[in-house]
Amino acid sequence: MAFVRAMLVAYGKYGVDPAQALREAGIGARDLRREDACITALQMEIFSGHAMRELDDEALGWFRRRLPWGSYGLLCRASVTSPNLGVALKRWCRHHGALVDDVELSLRVGADRADIVIEEIEPIDLRLREFCLLTLLRYVHGYACWAIDSRIAVRSVSFAHAAPPHASAYGLMFPGPVHFGAPSTCLSFDSQYLALPLRRDELALRSMLTRALVLTVLPYRRDRLLVQRVRERVLAHASAESLADSLHMSKRTLHRHLREEGTSLQALRNLARRDLAIDLLLRTSRSIKQIAGQASFASEKSFARAFQQWTGLSPSAYRRQHQGEAARGGHRQHPLRAA
């Protein structure tokens, strides 16, 4: 409800009566007075949509300059023709700066991490500041997820403002560690998402813009890189609970998402163990027993049985065959790359 009260501040700044918007969203006066009151995602979508139209300001009073209805649609159109997400986000940040000079958005890319950073150039009304900063991050994150048709897992999110009384709600909007009182507002995610191509066109954009606020209210569910991320981490975690925690989701959610991708945690664990075993067989001189232990098998016998199922050969025969090919100067593709 704190977010509704922030939008009511904007109504007051523009001298517009919010009564109709409140009625349409089913928000009563008693709820508005309750500090612990909550609203549904649909109520948020309805009320904020009415507010943006009635005030003709998609920024809802945050900035010195109005952002007329359709402004963020222009940002989407300016970015949707990008070849990949990295280019799209750079365009989004650059064009946002042409609309607004109160804040500056930027994309900062490291070796394995990307940050969307908001720097506050001009002071924002303290009654609106929290709602402004979190909504700007939800705008760009929601658009990015839609553009590549994938949930973008949040590594962490930091806010320059202090923790509000309703800080627990942030975990629903930004699954992952949330920090308050930071030097700047920033959302971090794995940089590998930046290379993904955009999967949307102008027709899809027009359809999305009819209910664009859904992207800022509800997290995008499907993660196109989830299988890859699980394969990279699965051997480092002994349990599904530990792995799910590292991905900032529940064990049940992890299993459901993998099922939707047509795989399972056990299948990905087996693939990771197979790849590790093959790599150790071909690149080291370690014994079969040592390799079995490193690939998390209880015994050499169970490892040999599983390896036979994966490749049709015993570990020793596989090693001899591929070492023989290397000795004869063969140029056969490495089995890991082929897999």
C-alpha cells in the first residue's frame, strides 16, 4: 500500500482527484490508512495504469519533467531492433537520458557480471524516491526479460534508500539478496544474458504495450539459461536445497522450472558428472578410482557401470581408445565439445 500512497502524492502534485482510480482498483479508504495493508498484482496494475493516464505522466511525479503516456513505449521501440540484450540495454539507458536528466541509468559489464546502475543527479521528492528507484529497476528488468523471452536471474539488488517497513516485499519483486543504504541503486545479474538475441518484433511489442505494466508487477518466470546455470553449479552442491539457494529460488521452484525445460536435476547432475569424468580421463593420468571419487561416485564399480551406460565403453577402454587416436595424430572432435 505504500506504493499506492506514493502515487497519491503525485495526484496531489498535479491537483487531480484519485477517487475513480481507487474505485476501479478496489482500494478503500480504510486500507489506505493501514500501514500493513497489501494489494494484489492486478490492483497495482489497474491503479498505476489509471494514474499514468490521468496524470499523463508515466514517471508519476518523480521528475521535474513529465513523461507523457507512451514515453516508455518509445524506449522499448528504440531498443527492440537490437541484435542482443547487451546492445538493447545500452540503447535503453542512452535514450532514457534523453527523456530524463534527474537520474542517469547505465549498464556496467564485468567479466561475469552486469550491473544496471541508477545515479541520482537531482534530488527526488523523499515521498516518491523509494517508489521511483524500485520501479525504474523493475521497468528495465521487466523489459529485458520480455525482450529475450527469459527470466533474468538477479544476483543481487542494492538501493540507495534505507530499508522501508515493508522491506520483506522486495524479495517478491527482486528474487535474490537485497541490500539497502548502498552508495547507488543497482541490479546485478550474470553477464552471459547480454549475449542472448532478442526474440521480439514490432508486432509482439504492440501486443505487449497493451498490458506493459504486467512486466513491472510480476516477475518473468522462464529462464532460458537456467539449464546451463544448473549444469555449471550442480557438482558444487550436494543437495537440491543448497543448489536452489545458490540460484535464489526454492527447491520446488527449481524442479518445476527444469521440468518445464524438459529435463530434471538428476539428468543434469549425470551430464555434469559424465563431462567431468571424460575430461579427467583424457586430460590427466589419475586412476579410475580417483576419478570416480571426484565425479561423486560411491565406488569405482558404480562409476564404471554408469560410464558404460553413457558411452558404451568402460572408463579404461574409453581412455585407451582416445589416447590411441591422439597418438596416431587423429583430429577427431573432442568428445566434450561434441556432447
